[in-house]
Amino acid sequence: MVKNSSAGASAWGASISVLHRGRPLPYGCTATAGGGGGAAAATDTGAGGALNFSVFAKEAAHAVLLLFPPTTAAPTADGGNGGDGGGGGDGDGPAAAAAPVELRLDPAQHRTGMVWHVAVAGVPPRTEYLWRIGAAPDPRWYTNECLDPYAREVSSPTGAGMYNAVDVRGDYRPRGVVPTVGAPEFDWQGVVPPRIPQHELVIYEMHVRGFTLHADAEGAAAAADGGGAVADGPAKGGTKATTAGGGAGSNGTFLGVIDKIPYLRALGVNCVELLPVMEFNETEWSFINPVTNQRLSQYWGYSTVAFFAPMNRFAQADATVEFQTMVRELHRAGIEVILDVVYNHTAEMGLDFLPPGHYGQKTLAPGTYYMLEDNGAKFVNYSGCGNTLSCNNPVTAEWIHESLRHWALTMGVDGFRFDLASILTRGTDGAALANPPVVERFTKDPCMRDVKLIAEPWDCGGLYQVGTFPHYGVWSEWNGKFRDVVRQFVKGDRGLKGAFASRLCGSQDMYGPSGRAPYHSVNFVTAHDGFSLYDLVSYNDKHNEHNGENNNDGEQHNNSWNCGAEGETSDPEVRSRRDRQMRNMMVALLVSAGTPMLCMGDEYGHTKGGNNNGWCQDGLLTAFNWTVLRDGLDGLPRFLAKLIRLRTRTAPYLARTTFYSGSEIVWHGERPGEPAWDDGYNFLAFTIPDPRPAAGADLYVAFNAGAEARTAVLPPAPDCGSWGRLVDTALPPPRDFSDDPAAHPIAHTYGLAPYSAVVLVHVRRLCPEATAPEDVTAALRAGLDRVAL
């Protein structure tokens, strides 16, 4: 029998009644029709809707569904809400004044197998809910009230202004929010996903808040003139583009990303990879920055609380709709969206970390969701974050699969990058599996065959699977070996020519034997984790003092080189060498076979002051600096934008679907055809003939990664043409990347300065590309002028 023990205590909730016993599937809270189990066929009492609640729990005797008044009112048209912005009843709103409705479930009626369920009528809109599981809390946790693992929305502070605002918000106590019965589906306006072949991707890794947080007065003025609109022209689905950005007040939000689309298009990237956007608690740690005395935060977001719900502090009002709007407008602009997802641990952490368990999966079924040891007394910690999800337990695997389906099919994303993905391959006993069920089930899901899957193929328990991650012919991998070899080679570590050549060619030694293609290697030199590109050439050692851990955190082995001085310097020789080295690594990245990934801010030389572990840094240290970008557009930003255009326009054959063979690439040293593989000095060159007969944009690329000047004897240019200088990283901007290679013909030899790279292109007498070169600096400035900042 179900008892409504507290509904009479308040006018709120008086309309709530049990409709029928409910159904075990689908999990979570979903709209339901009347009838079933002999109950009355009522679906709506007028006060709200009929909803089915379902949750998996090991507990067999005691389960209570708790229904709370809304902490916040429904979002309003002006982007606000009617509540106090708090979560879980900590404020002075109606949730603090009214007792919850408690529906105590009789297992004889409301339990099927190991699933509790009930159908409820008359639930007011935006009602919040939790499950109370068990007669009393486990003594290890202070509560047995559980957040629904399938909740699509949670009640937590909303708006960028509430981010890390602990003095205003109070404690973080999220609850599920019931869906609105009869709500219309999101309007995609006919826009369809771009479905860009993976070998054509140029990925831009970014943090939603960090990328959109700060403003630039000049850009803001331009935006007021119409710069907030997305790109003109027809949408992918045939619908004309419209302004959909957040405009004023959108900094730090999903809508703020829309405002920056013109810049992304001008840069030339066609895919954004977003650091975690599922609901997380950025206030979960109370660390203080010892340098600034400001509170630190869980900035990166690798501590997921709700795996179906978008982050409320990244929204102005309705996080789900605003996230979908962001995806739609990125798609309209021809840009795909990949999410960085965390299915290796949860924010509940372990026994020796906070919080002690108020999100609930430890109470619902700790031995199901998590790997345990010592007879269940201790959480296994392959994640480095206190707990490890037991991904190949059937219940956990289904939950992960349904979460991915939700983000792909309902929220519209194009792919996923899996943090510490090797944990997905561990069995319930922690041993690595050749065919992990969870990986196989969503890889082979017919609804997700177009979804791109990228593994970070290692974990903190020592499992390293670069090149060997179970892939089913689909998975790509973050290629950590590419990162390491390029860094080492470019700074002059000896004896790396063979390894460097293998990485440039798509790492066939790693991906070829298993039948994969070059694009399954996601190549990168920098990412959010580690030094920025500028810091990579400016610091020998990490400087993480701002993190409050006495510089003990972060990677010790960075393969960095400060070029002659640690940190900031006025030495012109050191500064020039750093400029060359940043460009050298970007040349290596963009001419390589594989899928290139750039890191937000590297295009203008963002510095984190030598901090290589910015997980807790929300602010200037990690946020994109639009003023610095604008002030230096004709330098590194122009160079990188032109490199991207080299790959995507001038020489699209660099984006390969097969590995090089035979004469498709020819290796050289200082003399043609003589690469001198056994010479420890890092001078290496190669030519790549253009496979398009009518184009003839053959490339000659050379790296002089050492302290000596070298002269290269060039191979003959094909078809009685000549070589033209396209790139020389030793030259100052704008000469470092020529707008017209035909204006810089090269005869028989070319001198390379120390620590430099050159790219020569075959120039014919009549070259259409050379007659009207694109002014990339102007394109970037125009993109910025259309950005709402």
C-alpha cells in the first residue's frame, strides 16, 4: 500500500495521488498514460501531469518517493527565473517552507525484479524529487536520499553568475526535476548534422565557460552592430540562418558559444570538442589559491553529478534548450560537436574524499555501479578520483548506453571523447577485457552508427592502450605518442627521425595492424591537461603554485623547453626562438596524416604562467583572452588559420583515408632522397605529390630541429615548374606564411635557420590560387567583429 504521509501538511501537493503501480521501464521520470494495474484512467488532474517514476535499487523492502515544491520557478522569456537560484531547498523559497510529499511504496505492488516504480498523477510542473532508499542511511553516508541516476534535469543554481558563488548559493543539494507533460519537442528548424567525414575534421578543444567568459570592448561594439548573428546563408536543412545567440549576459554559457561562431568559422575549424558539460558541482572543493587568496573550483568538470542533465551554470535559464540551441547553430555553421564525457567515475568519490555520498548511487547499489575491493569495504580507484565505475556490470552498462543515446539522439551531439576510456574495458573484477560488453553495445547501436567515438586510451591504474583500444573498426584514439614524439623532436632531442616520420604518417605502426586508418589517430601537441603551446616553449618546469598543493600536482615529464629562459623574458633571441617553436609544432600537426586537434587559446599563444594542471582555475589563467587575440591577429592567429586552410583547401590530400605507400611520400635529408635515418641530428624533409592531376599542389616540407643552420638541396619541382615558399617559421609575420608562393620562387637550395620549418609548394605558371590570395587576417578580424563579446 502507498501512503502519502505529508501531502495534507501543505496546500502544495494536495493534488498529487498515486495513479497506478507504475512500470519498471523506462528508468527515470517519464510521462505516462492512465490505467494499468486496474487503476483509474486519469492522466492529468489539472494541477500537473501523470508521471512514471522508476529506479533500480538493491534494497528490497523500503523505498520512498519524495516530491518537493520547486526551488525555482519555470524559466521566463527574459532568461531569468522566479526562484532564489538555490538548489535542494536551501533558500527561502517555497521548497524551504513546505514539507515534501512522501510516497511510501509497497514492494508487493511497486517492485518488479530489482526496480521500484510508481505512476503518480497531479504532479505540479517543475516538482523536484528524490528517492529515499532503505530504512536508515548506511553509517558511512549521512543520508539515504538519492538523486535519480536517469534525471534529465536537476535543481541546482542556474546562470553563469552563480558559478562558484558559494556565499550566495549555500550548500549544493541537487534534486531531479520532473519533465513537463506535453511539452513540445525542440525545434531544430530543419538543421541537420553536418556529418563531416572524420578524416576531414579539424577539432578545436574548448571549455564552454572559459571560451566565452571574457569580453573585448572593441568586439562588443561590433557585436552591437549585428555581430551576434550566426553565419548568413542557408542552413544545412534548408532553413535560413537567424540570430540565436545570447547577446548581452551570455558570457560563460552555451548561448555564448553561438556568439563566437563567426570567429570559429574564420579560424577554419569544423568541430568543437567541449570539456564536460554534464551537471557537476564546481564548488565541491574548498581549496584556496594561496597566491590570490580566492576560492578555487572544479573548473574542468570531470566530476559528473547527473549524466543526463546539462550543466545549469552554463545556461541563462533552461540548460537543455540552450544546449540544443547551441548545437543547432553550430551545425547550421557546418561545425560538429563532440563532448568530453566521464564514464570512469562519479562525483560521489570514495571513502576518503568528499562528498560522503549524497548523490545516491552508493546507496542505490554500490556493488553494481562501482568496483569494490576488500569484501566491499573499499572503492577501487583506477580513476584517481576516489571511485571507479563498474562499466561492464550489465546495469551500469545500460545506464551508460542510455546516457550516450540521450546526448546523441535528443541533444544532437556528433560524437564523444571518453575520459580515461581504458576503464570502459575493465571487467567487474578490474581485469582488461578484449571485448568489453559496454563498448561493444553502444559501438554497434544502430542508432549511433554515425556517432564519432574517441578514446583517451589509458587510465590511472596503469592500463595503457594507445594503439590497442578495442575499436570494432570505429574508435579513434587520442594519440599520446604523437604528442610526445613531436615535442621531443621539435626541441631537438636526438635520434627521433624515424619515430617522427611514423607519427607524421598517421602512426601506421600503431593503427595499421588492426585495420584502422590514419584518421583513427587523433593527433595533438597540447590539450586542456598540461602546458599550453606557449608555456610548452617557455617553461622547463611546471609552476602550479596557484593550485594550493605546493606545486606537487600535475605531470612532471612534459617534454618542454623554455628556449633559454624560464618564463617571461624580454630577451629578443629567446622570444624569437619561442615563436618559431610554436609554429614548428603547428606545422607538424597540420601536415600530419591523422585527425588534428587544436587547444583553445593556442592560436594566440595563451599562457597559464607555467601551470600545467588548470583543473581548478576559473578565470584569467584559463579563460580565452579575446583582447590578446585581437591585438595580435596578424601574428600566430593568422599563421595557424592559414595552416588550417593549407590542410583543408590547398592540399586537402593531407587528410588521408589510407596510409602512405610507395611514392606517395618521399623522404629527404639535406640532399634529395637521402634522409640519413641513422644521423642523430633532427633534420628531416619530405615531398608529397598532389594526387589530383589537375591541381598539382605538391608539397616539400622540411624540419631543422636543432641549433645548427642547414641548407637543403631541393628535389626537382614536377612538370618543369618551380618551388614557391609558402611557410618559413624563421621569418617574421606576415612573411612566415606567404599569401602568394609564386612571388617567392626557390631555385635549387633553401637555407633553414636553426629550429625552423619550411613548406614549399609547387608553383605552375598559371596558378588560380595565386591570383587572388585570401587576406586571412582580414577574415579573422571580420569574424571577430561579428562576435558578441
